[in-house]
Amino acid sequence: MKVTSCNTFIHSVENDRYHKCAGDAAKKCALESMQVYEHELEEGDSYDTDAYYVRCFEEQAKTCPYPIMHHLFEQLEAYRKHVKKLEMLEAE
């Protein structure tokens, strides 16, 4: 199941109720992406840690069905799209 935004705008998470699974997911994905980044630095590998972070959140959102989790994922998804656009503009 691919998690996608069903809205045309990004939600504010300010009023969402906190659920432990969302906090756990944010912690898990942050720690794992930092480990991937550290490995990249040590080995000289080229790995897209931002994409890893987004994919991690996408996977975690499948088991955490609360609005706060999906709003966090939508924000990450939008961030990733903007970064891609910037990369394309810089490459021109």
C-alpha cells in the first residue's frame, strides 16, 4: 500500500492529537537515516538519505493510521519534491 496525500495542501500538525506510534516512527526514521548518512561518509558511498527518510516514513505510516502521522508524511513528501526541483534548477 503506497501512502499518498489525499489533499492539495499541506496540513498543519499543530492541532493533531499526539500518538506514540508517530513519535516512535519519527525517532526510528531519524536514527536510521543518520546511520545511513554516517555509513555514506565512512565508505564514500553515494546514497540519498533524504529519500531513505521519506521511504521510512512511508513504511511507518502504514502501521500508524493517525492524522498526525499522515500530516508529517505529507510535509516530508512536499519537502522532497521541492528539493528535487531545486536540484534540477541547479543542474541547468
